Amino acid sequence: MKLPRRKFEIIQEHAFREKPYECCGLLAGKRYVDHRGNIDNVVHEIAPCRNCLYFGRENGFEISFGEYSDVEREAHALGYEIVGSYHSHINSPAVPSRNDIDFARSGHTMLIISLINGVPKEVTAWLRRESGGFHQEPIRIIE
């Protein structure tokens, strides 16, 4: 996945601002597939969203259908598509949880930022395979 530096900084700021709850948002951009079927998602815009879970926001997130639809419509107007999402994990590692696995669509990147005792510890990106499951992908910060 490729992500502009300023967008990465905004995601970090969002995670810090929302603690002790998980933050969440959507990634809009372009999906490139090479001749072997490998996917490279390039993020051009991010959309911080509201975690609409009523209970359990400390270790889970949900983006409302309405907000997702609004962001998707705006992304399409800019010539982009939703290529993934981001969210924070509070006092747990930056690996997909059961909730994350249920939320992710195939072909989408899920960026996870881990906050341990309120301090960012790691950021990882996971690509949901067409066949199910995830594989970790590198995050390339671009200027």
C-alpha cells in the first residue's frame, strides 16, 4: 500500500484524539493489479469516520452504512474507489481481530495503528485476500 505522508499523520492524530476508543476511517484511491494478480492499493484521500458502536468502542469499531455510502459516493466523484479502511487498537497489537476479519472486504487494505498506554507503538497494513484471510503488506509512505 502507498500512503501520502500527510494522510498518515492525520490517521495518527485521529487515533490519538479518539483514545480510549478505537478510531476508524476509510481509504480512497486506486487499486492496481499486476499480471500475477497482486494488488497494490494507492491511497489518495482518507475519510475519518465516526465509530458508531454504542458499546465496546474500546476494542471495536463500526462505520455506519450511511457514512460509508457518503464516502463512497464522494470518492467516485473524485475518480477513486474505497480501497480499504483504517482503525486503531487500544492496548493490543496491530493485527486483525475477529471483528476486523468480519468487516474487511476482499481486495481491501486494512491499516491498523496500535496505541499502548496511549502511545503509538506500531502500524501495520493487511490485505484481505479473495480466497479469505489476510496477508501483511508493506506500507510505503510517499511525499
